[in-house]
Amino acid sequence: MKSIYIAIIVTTIIYGPRFYKFLKEKVHKIPKARFEEQLTAFKELGYTFNKNMDKDDLLSLYNKEDYEAEPYSLLYLGWAEIADTKDKPISNNCWHFDYESIENEGDYVAIIKNIERISDGQLNFTNVQDNIDFDNETAWVSFDINGTHYKYDLTFDNDWADHTLFENIQELAEKHNTTGKFTVYPLGQSVIFDFMTEAELEQFKKTTKLAPEWL
């Protein structure tokens, strides 16, 4: 136990100043804004509620004070979430994904369906199948797009998703000349995936002071 305390103290001494600098340079640049102001800004950026969803579903996840304490970043997460009481996505503009979520066969199929959902109708996957063999530690996913069949053998890493699948999907978006491309906003072991044109990404950054990157 003593060694753990020593490790924590040493880590704090080494990385504490860097972490403070990060907060000072990055977080403090995001201006304070009321919840309603943030909501309006996202709507002006094109974010819309799914059917039977509204701002109350956002407020069921976090309260106004939480959203205002972490302006734009927490609301961006809210848009990407599943509504607590309705078990459906609040919006189809973006999607919150935890990389540590491969637990059952069909989980990669769900990933593909969510990617399709946020692609603004520009990527349509059919015949989506996967196989996750926990005994033999293998996994793959396959699907068709525009009559072409794709199958990807995936790296098995317990319940962690293979991030190269998303890179492959981005390549398919480029191959099929979609007007938008996928972006990623890291949140530790999870991310927010989005689908934007270059102009939309620049406006998003300007409005929110957040910095998603191309996938």
C-alpha cells in the first residue's frame, strides 16, 4: 500500500504541472455559456432531435448546471447518447462509443449500424454479419455496400473493439465519395463519432471551441 501512495505522489509531482497547463490552455479557452445558449448553437450547427426526443432527454442525463460547468463538451456528449427513459438515440448526428464494449456476438454489427445511422444516409450497409469467437479469440465483420462485399478480420483483444475497423470505414467513405467524412472526439477510452464536411468541421470548432479530428 505504501508503494502505491509513493507512486501517486511521484506521478503528481511529474505530471501535475503538465495537467494544469493543459487545463489552462485548453479547457479555459471554452467560453462559459448558458444551457439554452449552447443548445441553440448546436441547433444552428445542424444538430436535431430524433422523433419523440427533446431537450428534456438531454436534461435527464445531466442537469443545466453540469452542462454549464463543462460548456459545449458535455452537451456534445449528450447529443451522442442514448436517452435514459426511452432507450433510443437522442440524435442521429453523432454517436458516443466506448471501445471496451465487445461482449457478445452482434456487437460489431451494432457498430456498423450506428456508423450508418450517423452517416446522413450516405453509407448504406446491407447483409451485415459478424463473428466473435471468445474461445478461439478471433473476430470478423462483413457487409455489402453498393453491390460490393467487404470482410474484415479483426484483432481480438478481450472486450476491446478493434479501432482499425473505423479507419477502414473512413476509407470506404472516401472510396464512395461521400460529401462528409467521419470525425472523432476522444473522451478517454470512449469517443464521440460524427460525420461532417470540412466546412462543417471548421464551423463546429469555431462555435464550440472543441476540436474533433478526422478519423
